[in-house]
Amino acid sequence: MLSESEQRVPSIKELLEERLKFNEPVLDHLPDAFASLVSSTSTFSSFPVDPLPVLRHALRISDEACYLSGDTSAEVFFLYWSTFVCADLSFELSWYTRRGSLAAIYTAAGAVLISRL
């Protein structure tokens, strides 16, 4: 058994592939699930489609993948804001950019899975 320091950290690609594999058993139901997810449930909404639940889901998956792959930018990000230190904001932008890009990739991969049905 490997010690904690010797354990291999999975790559983001491996983590997202593994997450997409979780969808395979329910692949026939995914179009209906996504349609239900984006359908507006608010009676005050004038839009028939609400993309926020899908965006939240994709961002949650991408943030979790970043965390599990050893991304430490979140620690730096929260340290920066909690201590109000003036520093280079490039780490803040990379935090958002990384997660936004991965969310787009994850969503596109999910759309490809659905389109193959």
C-alpha cells in the first residue's frame, strides 16, 4: 500500500473522463434529465429556459476536478481575500479561467454523449 505522499494524483483529464463514465448507465435518460434541469421552474421568469442549474452543475464538477487534481489556486485565492494583501491578480484570473474552461469542456462532452443517442 502506498503512503499518502506516494499516492499518484489523478490528472484533470482522468477525473473528467471518470465523471463522464458515471453517466453511461443512465445515458438513455440524460436528454430528459438535462431538459428538466434547464426548464424554468420559477413562475416569475419570462424565459422558458434557465441555464443557471446546468452552469452550477458544470462549475461544481470542474471545481471538484481541480481540487482532486491538486490545484492549490483556491487556497491562494482565499488567502489573498482574507488578508487583503495587494498582490498580482493573475492567480485570481487563472482560478476562474481554469474552472470556466473545464466547465465548458465538461458540458460539451456531455452534449456529445447525448447527441450520439
